[in-house]
Amino acid sequence: MHPAFSVIFFTVLSGAGFGLFALIYLADLFKLGGGLPGAYVFWTGVLAIVMVGVGLLSSTFHLANPKNAWRAFTRWRTSWLSREGVLSVAFYPFALAYLALYWLELWPAARHFAGAIATLLAWLTIFSTAMIYASLKTIRHWNTPLVPAAYLSLGHFSGGMILLVVAMMAGVQALPFVLLSLFQLFVAAFVKAIYYYWIGRLGAGSTINTATGFTRAQVKLLDAGHTHGTFLTQEFGYIVPKLTAVSLRLISMLLAFAVPLVLLYFALEYHSLALGIAALVSVFAGLVAERWLFFAEARHVVNLYHGAQRC
């Protein structure tokens, strides 16, 4: 698949925003680290909402006619894309109500109710985003429960790293936030490692015979029907060299997990905010590489009708 930067930006940023908001609410609910000061909770929640909004807005940039994006909301009964849109819009009033009540120090029960609903909607939106890809049987690299597991774990890990930096800036007890980030780091790294192992063991895959259903003889494509590239070959025929794919897998694992792990150790040892920020930057750099590769490695079966031997 052709890795569109707008979609990469959207999935990384909005996933982190939803994960950050969920963790902000849970940290407030359980008073993690003794509880963050009110201003930090409020403005971090605002940051999470802004990240979600900017990410969702960027997702329209790869559309041929962005003005028709509203139509994506009309098929929520059958489309994961439509469910993602509906859930993300439903998230906003509850998230804003939670932050407003927190800022005004009004009605704690109502505040926690709004925060709980917003958190649930954040989880469901991340899941729906992942299912847009995981539901596609035509792309074997995506058609696995590992995709929603990766989106959820990576979204919370990146959001948790932002929350850790906020906790260090606030001067509260950082150890609980560090332990939370480490737990999320190991879960996300484990899920992503299993995913890379799984796609490496996919095997031969579909052929033109299995795609057409003819099994009595070898089917051959005599003419692709065009002499130049088309929209399909451009969007679905992108091929990443094997060496590049392996290198990017290693780079993404190092930047997203290994380097932050080392930096978190020294950040806790020396109480260094700069090292915490460096770990956060490394995480997002690794996630951009991971998400680019997620799209670039995907092989759609439509390529079989344009000359590919296997997908």
C-alpha cells in the first residue's frame, strides 16, 4: 500500500491523543502519584483533545474531495470507518464536559461520569480505527487481531509517555508514572514483535489461481489492460524492498522501545526532565517509522490482476 503521510500522522497523533485522555482520567480517578495539580490535568486534557482534532482533520487530506467527508458518518451500521467518525465526534462533548467540570470544581459525580464515558469512547474509537484495516480480508498483513491490539497498546504507550513528561514537569511523585510507562512499553513492544514475527511467517499467500477460483490449471495474466501506471497500481502496488523493511522494523523497535527504556532509566535516576522529553521524542519518531512500514508492507490482492505473482 502507498503510505500516505496524512494517514500516518492521523493514526499516530489521534491514537496518542485518545490514549492520553484515557490515562489522564484514570490518573485523576486513582490519584496516581498523589494526584496531578488541577491546572496540569486540565491543560493536558486540552492537549489530548487538540491532538485528536488535528489528527482527525489531517485524515481528510488524502481524500480526493474532502468536502464529501461527511458521508463517512452515514454508514455506521456496517462500516468501521463510519463508526470511527461517529465515535470520535461523540467523544468531544463528554471530554469537554469532564474538563469544564474539573476546571470549575463542580459536581464530582457528574465529572467522573463524563470522564468515564469519554474514556470508553476513546477506547472504542482507537479500536474502530484499527478495525478499518483489520477487517480487510484482501490484505493479509492487516487481517489479524494483532492490529487492534497494536493500535490500542501503542496509543496508550505514546499517550502515557506524554503524561509522564507532564508529571515530571508538575513535580509530583514520578515513579508511578514511570512504572505505568514501562508496563505499556513492554506490552506494546511484545504485541509489535509478535506482529512482525507473524507477517514474516505468512508464507506464499494468494495467487491468481486462488483469486479467480480456478484450480484445475495454472492461470496466467496475459494483459493487465494498461501500459502505464493507474490509481490502483499507485495506491495498492507500492513495494518496499525487503532490506528496507527489515531495517525499518529494527529502527522502529529501537526508537520506540529500546532507546526510551534506557532514557527512562536515567531520567528516573537523575530526575531529568530533559531525558524524559528525549524519550518522548524517540517514541514518536519510532511510531512514525512503525506506521509508515505498517502501510508500506501491506499487499492487496488486486495486485494479482496487474502482474504480481503472489500477494
